[in-house]
Amino acid sequence: MTDINNLSVNAIRVLAADEVQKANSGHPGLPLGCAPVAYELWGKHMNHNPKNPKWVNRDRFILSGGHGSSMLYALLHLFGYGLTVEDLKNFRQDGSLTPGHPEYSHTVGVEATTGPLGAGMGMAVGMAMAEAHLAATFNKPEFPVVDHYTYVLGGDGCMMEGISSEAFSLAGTLGLSKLIVIYDSNKISIEGSTDIAFTENVQKRMEAFGFQTITVEDGNDLEAIGKAIEEAKADKTRPSFITVRTQIGYGCPAKQGKASAHGEPLGVDNVKAMREFLGWESEEAFYVPQEVYDNYNKLAENGAKAEEAWNTLFADYCAKYPELKALWDKYFGEVDAKGLLEDEEFWAYEDKAVATRALSGTMINRLKDRLPNLFGGSADLAPSNKTHMNDAGDFSKDDYLGRNLHFGVREFAMAAIVNGIQLHGGLISYGATFFVFSDYTKPMLRLASLMNLPVTMVFTHDSIGVGEDGPTHEPIEQYAMLRSLPNFNLFRPADATETAAGWYLAVTSKTTPTGLVLTRQNLPQLPGSSKEALKGGYVIADSTKETPDAIIIATGSEVSLALDAKAELAKEDIDVRVVSMPCVDLFEQQSAEYKEAVLPKAIRARVAVEAGTDFGWGKYVGLDGAVVTMHGFGASAPAGILFKKFGFTTENVVNTVKSVL
């Protein structure tokens, strides 16, 4: 390496090590080993502009090994993304811009929240899919206005996690040539050599998935790294996988190549020894020579010039193709929430019994004409989930214009990919599976909630109504699991109006993911159902008395059951209020006055009815109330028999209400 390149690489190492040492917490191993890769990629091959971090045609970089965040923060500081030396000194401290793992929307320049290993790999695949679809939609031969790469860096842990195999299998099938995976292969994990648990030929696996595979034998060889990146870019039919043989903790003689370099500070003496080994001129913490800053500023200017050239190209494109400019504005603009709320055709329905999964399918096909950037699909269950967009084409290696995604039986990766599509920008993404398999999607939905990312997940077959498939396919505890997730709206509609409300909520949300929980079995259209469902809970049928004798709270398919029970109770002069609660999360966001109006504290006779566990309902029924819920797993039998077997009958709800009076 030339002196300035050597200094620039070592600046990343020194800053990263100083960050971890000052915090007395962190992971210096990856930053020390991968600094040359990071410098070569960001400085010589990636199109990015620190002056405009949200430039739409920038290359994306995801640090899947998020524990190496000190390296990413060093890069963002050196390239001028706004992180100061003071920010680096506050690494891992409360309220800092440099948290322990990278956080999207918290730190400028961070493209995705990462930390759970492999997650970044899945999200990178989603970003590459978004780029391919947008390029097919907007590009003209002389105007490649969407033309950028997605780079993702991860290590052995990312490759061990099953999500990476799920995601890369799909990426290879789709031929996502703008996806470039960089594998930090140092053969060390927390417990020691990876040989104790991981001896497969990773390159052969990636080759089998359909990737071009390239190997760089020396992770300090900038020229070889650069050549590999250009070779990856040159392949126009396959995604690329670059293995870089690195040494964890490189530059720290006492730690390099050892597991102890991974997740603990190097120690004051070892940091000093590292500086000596690297020939660093100063022992002052966080010191970087001006010539290094000058070099990074010069490299950053190349990114500014790249954006300037793109801006000129895009202006000419808009002038020549005004209809595509109008479409672009729809893709990258906000959804017209007011217009959709007042759109009578969107909210229209037939007064007949229909499964909410089928109603959701109707809503999707209404939305796909109103939102041309709606882009999603199912984990091999579209006919059951009813998520197919008619006449919208299938996204494939042969047709990136298609809007229907086929994730295959890969729920974990699907949820990460949906996150990546949404993170990319320009598209509204959704995925789908059976509600019981929300267990597979939960880790990535948690990241979506953390990132304030308004993705949508369609969950059908929402209860024991699944019937003959039995308890393996009948969700019980999943309601409580997803309701416990902060910043996540779990929406279980009771009929067509509430289903439309769920989709309205999903596509107009700006910061919160939505899970739509839908029935397999047909449900009646309910009198009293309204757009009030957007408040999460509302009075669907009230008592004629000023103070109701009791309140029945129900969700989804059990709302009609609650209404039937109300009618039976009325015959005995017991007058109850029925509250439909499609979204507990939204109801909790309403004013204290509204919540009191719906569920007056003075009325202690309450019954909650839901075909899931009772976990969480105590908050609403109190010590004096009762529940009609599941108290174990389901069974294999026709749905009608199961609802009777487990007490979801008018008679049982009536008797339960009587028991609390």
C-alpha cells in the first residue's frame, strides 16, 4: 500500500480500537481485520455522497456483523457524515450517536439496524430486489437513473445463521447481480476456532446458490480487494460472494488471530503496542493526521461528483419522460392518506359472509391500482394467504418488473427481505404466511419495530379455525407475542370494514409495522362496524342503558360471537356493550378520555373473548372479569367442532357474562 492508503486504513483501526477502549466495551476484532476492505470499498468503489446521505441512487452498505460498529462509525467520521470525534468518544454511551450496534434513523449513514447475525444479509437481498424492480420500472437505455449496488459485510457468524442461506438461495435464484456479499473469513468465533462447529466449504455453498465466488487470500492487499470488487461488478447475471481471508484483531500482536480479540477491549498496553506495530505516529487517543482527513475529503468529493452527474442525468430524464417523472413522484412520495380514507370504492363491500383473508385479497387488489409501488408476496402460500396482485406479474430473474414476490418456504428471510425493500425506499413492501409461522418472522419484525419501518405482514389462518391441520398449525400464543412488541400494530379485523381499516393503517403508517391477522373461515358483515376501528377499539354495539350491565370485548372472528351473546342476554334483560378491539396497540395510543368512554372504569363486569391465550387480557377485564380464551393447544378436527370443543359458543359466552354480574 502507498503511505497515504496505509495511513488511511490504520486510521480506521486506531479510531475503532480507541472507541472500544474508552467505552471499555465493544468488539475490536472485526474493525482491525476488515479496515482495508472498508477503506477500499468506501473510498474507491462505492458511490456515496456524505453531503447527501439519502441520495436515492447511492450504493448501499450494510454491516451485517453489527458488533463491528466501531469501524462503521470511524468510516462515517472520516468521510464526513457528521459524526465528530466527540461522538466517537461517546461510543456505547447513553444517548450517543454511536450505540453498540448500528441503528437505522439514529445515526446518519447507517442503512439498517443490525446486530442479530445474518439479519443484514437478508435485508441486503431485499435492497437488491428493490433496486432491480425500480431499475426495470424506470430505466431507459440512455437513462440508467436507478443503477446502484448493495454491499453487505459479515463474518462466520452471519454465514452460520440459517437466515443467510434462506436469503442467498433466493438471491441466486433471482440472479441479483447488483448484490455483492463480502465475507470476513477469519475462522474465529467467540468460543475459539470455527472448526469446532463450522467446517463446510462456504464458497461451494454459495456457488450452489448461484453466486459468482471470488477469494482474496490476503485481507491487507488493497489491490486484490479492489480487483475482486470490480470482478464482482462485472458479472451481470449473478450475485457475487467475495471471501476475504482476514486476521481478527490484526495489528495487535497479543490479540490478532485469537478469540479474545472479538468481544472485549484490547487493553491500554495492547492499544499502545498496536500503535507501535502499525507505525502510528501519535499515542494520543482519537488522533488522526490532517493528511488522512484530507485524503478522505478528496475521496468524498468523488461521491459528490457522482451525485452531481446523476442529478444532471435525472433532470434530462424528467424532461424527456414527464410521465415517468410523475410515476417516480408517486413511488417516492407519501401515500394520500386523506384520499384513501374518503375513497368509497376502497371501503365498499358486499353484505355476505367472507373470510377476512379473502377480504384482504380484495383490498390488496384495490390498493395495487392506487399504489403502483406496492410490492410483496408470500412464503409459498399466496393461494391461501390471498396476497396475489392480479395482472401485476411475477418478480423473477426474467422479469424484474413483476410486483408479486415468491419468497419460497423461507419465512425468516422473507421478513428480513421485506425490511430491506422498505429500507431501500420507493416501494411499499409486504410479506405473508400463516399466523402460527409468525414465530419465524418475529426477529425481523422486531428489527422493523426498532427501525420505525412501516412494513406489513399478512398472517392468515389465525386460530383454531384452521381446523383439521391441528395444533401445529393453530396459533395460540402468537397474539400475545406480537402485542408485546413495542411499536408494532397487530390488527385482527372482524369483517370487511375492519379489514379495509387494517390495510389503510398499514399503507399509511410512517413509523410502525403492521401485522394483519386474518381468518380462514367465513365471517358475517357486522352492523355497527366502522372506520372507528382505526382507533384500535370501539363500541360496535352499545347497551340501551346509560350504564351497561357488562362489557364484552372481542377481536376478529369472535366479535360476531359476542354480538350473538349480547342478543341472547337481552332476552334475559341483561343489557351489555360489545367492544370490538381489532388492535390493542392502537387503542392504547388513544386519549384517556376516549378509552374511558369505551371501557368505563366503573363497569367491572367484563369478559374478553378471543381464540388465543388469555395472556394480556387481564389488563382489560380486571380482577372481577373473566375470559373466554384458549387454555392449551388446539386439536385436529373441523373448525366448527373445535370452536364448540373449546368453549367459543354463544351459550358459553352468555354464561361467562352471567358469572361476572
